[in-house]
Amino acid sequence: MVQSVTLRRPDDFHLHLRDDAMLRTVLPYSVRQFGRAVVMPNLKPPVTTVAAARAYRERILQALPSGSTFEPLMTCYLCDGTDPAEISAGFEGHVFTAAKLYPAGATTHSEYGVTAIDKIAKVLDVMQKLGMPLLIHGESTDPGIDVFDKEAVFLDRTLKPLLEMFPALKVVLEHITTEQAANFVDADTSGRLAATITPQHLLFNRNAMFTGGLRPHYYCLPVLKREQDRTALRRVATSGSRSFFLGTDSAPHERGTKEAACGCAGIFSAPTALEAYLSVFDEEHALERFEAFASESGRLFYDLPPNEGTVTLTRERNDAPRSVALGDGKSIETFMGDGELSWRLVDHSST
Ligand code: DOR
Ligand code: ZN
């Protein structure tokens, strides 16, 4: 049995770092694992301008542990009124790496999002010309659609027409959760469509939210789906295809806001994400394809150079804590903490 895996330092292509004290608490966990991360712009208020993204990037850099070379890759939150000139200035000025499309009302802090694709047609045209990736939260916001069908309906009603309307636009369908999405992205041969997959959607199906009671720490959006969906995601993630890559969607929320009558969506996986993904590749007998998923396919899609250095994971009990303290008695629950994983990232300081 393989006891140790070393790979080029990976990147996280979908990460929520938040701001202020929360940022300072969660950032070191991602820095331990990843060389770069695509940072989501759904702050309150959202990051909609070059100036706001520059300032947010500066706050992230200030919060980095000393000596860290971690690089935050900033994104712009698209609104109905986004100015195409802001997008091109941000991309050409090396501030924006990508822009994020939240359908208005689809998820946490998406109320300023896009109400119809027509509203951002000029922006998408500019992005297509620039080669700037569009990152999509792919869920229908039609209140008549069953929560488990929102992604599949989005594919048919919104994504397919959008891809036809903008035939050269680079698109990442974020955190895919269904067999339909896995097959759709897999079938695309153009190279301009890709998808990120989270650890929770590879490890759990929707039963996890209801095992023995209601379990808010397994609640995220898009919500966990059926077993056949999880199986399809595992198949494409471990296939070696360049179209699927790592994006944790680590989304910290203070415990009290999740363990509530109307709990927030989001799973905080930053302390354990890489080990959680590796356990999937281990179970699928695909350890030799882990580096493609974690360190190569994403950066190739984004036209980024390979990271310097490596990370090593060993087969042993993962001792990440069950929760991370925020101060004032507050905390964040960790995904698969407290020994649930049997792979562990070897700290750099000890290598
Ligand atoms: O579960 C989620 N949490 N899904 C999202 O799309 C947003 C995220 C957050 O910001 O908390
Ligand atoms: Zn997200």
C-alpha cells in the first residue's frame, strides 16, 4: 500500500476567505496546502470594482504568515450594471483573474448578482475577447424548481444558450454536483469549458445531511446530491481529464449562523481539503492521477505557470481539530476534522 504521496504544490481554484478576523483565522489553513487560490468576491458589499479588489488583495497579503509566497487570485462579482471597461481594466491591470456570475438570489450574498444573461452580454463579449474566464454558480433561481434539480435546469436553460452565444468564452462551471453536469463538461471537446469539484461532493451524498437528525455542517450550495451523482463526480475527477480540477469552495461560517433555524450554506474544508481529496483518489485507485487534478489541470486552464515546490501527504491519522476558534467563544466547524481522515499533509517546517 502506498504510504506517502508527493506532488507539485497544488492550487485551490475556488475559495472563500471572507474578511477581517475571519480572514486572519482561516487564511493560514489554505496557505499550508496551496500555492495560489482563486478568491471569491461575495463579501458584504461584494467586490465589484478594480479598486475594491486591489484593496481586498492587500488585506489578504497583510494577513499572510510571514515568509509566505501564497498568491491570491482576485475575482470580480458581476452585477446587472457591471461596466465592461472595469472588467478589461482589471484583467489587463493584473488585478482580476476572472469574473464570477452569481444568478441573483442563488446563494450566500448573491443578492446583487445577475438577473438575466442579457444584462451582462457586453461584459461577456469583452471577457471572450480578453480570454478572461467566467466562473459560474450554476443553479436556476426559478422558485418552482426542486432544489435537487436546480443545477440540471441551469445547464439546459442558461449554460447551453450562453455557451452558444459566446463561442470562445472560457467558462468554469463551479462546484459541480450532478451526473448531468459531469457528463456535460466531459463531453465538451473545445477546451474552453471546465469544472471545479469540492471534496464534500466527492465524499458524501445528500443522506449525510439527514443521518440521525439534521446536520447543518453538511449543508452547502449547491446542496449534496444523489449517490449516482457522487459516483459520476468521482469518475470524472479521477479520470485524468484536463476539464476537471480542484476547487474546495471552503466557505467558513461561524457555528451559530449554521446551527440556526435558518442556517447558512457553506462547509469549511480549508484545514483538511487536500487530504479529503486524496482519500477519494486513494479509494478510487487513482493516486497517480491526483497531481493532474490538484496541481496541473487548473493552472493550465487559467494559463498560470506551475508552482514551485511540492507537498507531501502521508497515510496516517489526520489530527486537524473538529473546530477552529474565532475568539469570544465563537468557532467554525471543520470538515472531517478529529481523525475522520487517514491522510495527513506533512508540514513544511518538518520536511
Ligand atoms: O455553500 C456555499 N457557501 N455555497 C456558495 O455558493 C456560497 C458559499 C458561501 O459564501 O458561504
Ligand atoms: Zn463558493
